[in-house]
Amino acid sequence: MKAISIKQPFIDLIIKGQKTLEIRSWQTKVRGDVLLCSSANPKIKGLLSGYALAIAEIVDCRPFMKKDAMLACCGYEPGLYAWELANIRKIKPFPVKGKLGFFHIEFQH
């Protein structure tokens, strides 16, 4: 399964449904389910780091706009891309060694 690393606390905000846009400097044509993994660094006390935590569906990728900042839980910066996430499903956490960009993890859901 395709996987992506997301820093804490942002991955927890996605899982809670408070953050529906993941902001990246690059666009993607990937659509469908991806495994969301918490980045190992920086470690934030009380939040899991270095674990696969959920599955999300990427339903769109478009230029990041000022009006998107609230859904992205961050400030606006021009030139970035908003990945629209939907259908978030928690999984039983398991440790992963993340990488930059998309990477592959053997996972059956």
C-alpha cells in the first residue's frame, strides 16, 4: 500500500477530522487509499511518532488557496498544493520507518 509520513500533531488532527487538507510543496496524481504514518521526528510528548496510524483516501489535489488555511490547520503560503483527504479510518498502530514522498508498506486492511 502507498504510505506517506505526516508530522505530529497534524496527523492526529487528520484522524480527529479537524484537518481535511494536507499541504505539500508538490502535487500528486495519486488518488485512493494511502496509509498515514506519523513522522519519527520531532517527537512530541504524548503523541505516537514513527507509527502507521490510519488510512485516508486522497480525493483531489489542487493549488492551496487562502480560504483553505482553516481546513489545513496552518497559515497560507502561495505556491503549495492542497491534498483533499476523506474517509479517514483509524487502524491498530504499528511501527514504520518512514521516508520522504510516497513509499510502499505491506499492509492488508
